Amino acid sequence: MSLSVASSTTAAATKVSAQRKVRPKLALKRVLLYVSLWVAFVWSVFPFYWMIATSLRAKADIFRRPPSIVPQGITLQNYVDLLVSAHFWRFAMNSLILTLSVTLISVFISVTAGYAMARHRFKGSVMLPLFMLYGQMFPPVLLLIPFYVQLRYLGWLDSLYGLIPVYLSYMLPLCVWLMRGFFSQVPHSLEDAARMDGCTRWQAFWKVILPMAQPGIVAVATWVMIHSWNEFLYASTFILSEKNRTLPLGLSKLIGQYTTDWGVLMAGGVVTAAPIVLVFFFLQKHLVAGVGGGAVKG
């Protein structure tokens, strides 16, 4: 009896000592994890902070050596110089028109095509989504010359409506894929029940299926909006005149060969990024849910 008690006591003491050795290791791993996360956070956020700080500096403070992390004197003159410029509002309006047009067309086509591919079986219905994803493998720069030749042949160079089909060509495949995945997750029984209650196929789609796919629609619209608003490569290649420049292209022209107004340029960067940040902030839950849900089934 005494031997069993002694052995159990020894085992308990060994277990306690082992736990004491493990706890410092877990604490060290947790500390290293938090430190690495903070380093990654600062590394990612600091460029945006520096852009905002530079936009609030006076022109003399921007070139101060050594530079100060916090602006010495906060001023809004850079934003005033930016917003009073007629070119800025023209560039912003061009970007807004282009972004809204591409977003609305992408949502309409991806919703209808995604529903058709998820609900109907036709010849090539299995391979078509795969070919659509294969198109995403091509770098956009490889398509510059073919797009340029086509737009010049159609007479659509240096026009906003010429950029719309170009943007749609590399955004629609992924949008249709996501919406197809979302519609595939909606049970057929819900649509059948709506049909049995007297709804037509269109009414069942509009009243039952479409509301359930709302996270996917928000995800597609947000993704297209962000890429259309920030796109630079195609716009810089196909837009030639100043009146048709988009906002990223117009801001790039502020960089001169000899001098650059960095305060106004950074203010333009803040104003350009602000709408996208706000959209992503308010719709991030729908965006994550939409991308994750649409990628489940393929």
C-alpha cells in the first residue's frame, strides 16, 4: 500500500514538474507569435501612415533631414491644392463612371451565368468553368498588345468605354466562378418548393435564390470595384489624352521629371484610397464569406 502511494506521489510530482517546464515554452511561443504579428502589422501599416503623414506636412517639412515620424506642423494645404484642381475632379469622375459600369455589368453577367452553370447541365458544362479559371493564369501584361490591336481596329482607343470590355475580360471569369459556387450551395429543394407554391422559375430565382446569394454578390461587386478603381496598367496603355485619364493615371502624372509635389501626390493617394478602404471596412464580412463560400464547390 505504501509503495503504491509513493509511486503515485512520484508520478504526480513528475507530471507537475513536466507541466512547469512546458509552460515557459508555451509562454515563449506566445510572446514570439505576438511580436511577429506586431512586426508584420507595423510593416504593413507604416507605408500608409507615412503617406498620410506626408500629406499633412508643410512643403518645407517634407524634405527635412532627418525626417520626423510625426509631422511638426499639420496643414491641409496639400488637400486644398489637390481638390481645387479641375483635373482631379475630372479624373475622379472618369474613375467613378468606369468603376460603376464595370461593377454593374460584372454583377449582372456573373449572377446570370453562375446560376445557369450551377443549375443546368449542358455540353461542356464541366470543362467551361475550368477553362474560365485557366484564363486567370495569364499575366495581364501578355494581353496588352492583343487588346491594343483590337481597340485600335474598333476605334475605341483613348476612351473609357474601350476600357470596359478590357476590364471585364479578366474580371468576369473569377466572378462567374464564385457565383457558380454560391448557387451550387443553395439546395434545389428550396427552388422546387417555391415552384410548387406557384412561383415561376424567374420568381423563384428572384425571391428565393438571389437573396440567399447576397454575400456572393457583395463579394463579387467589392472585388470588381477595388480592381477597377485601382487599375493602372491597361489605363496607362490605352488612355492617351488628359481628359480621359482615370484617377491612378492622373496622379502618376504628378511625378515630374525634375520636380514632384510630394505633398499633393500623397494627398491624392489618401483621397484615392479612402473610398476603397471604407467599402472594404463596411463589407469585409460579406467579402470574406463570399470568397470562402464561392470557392467551396467547383
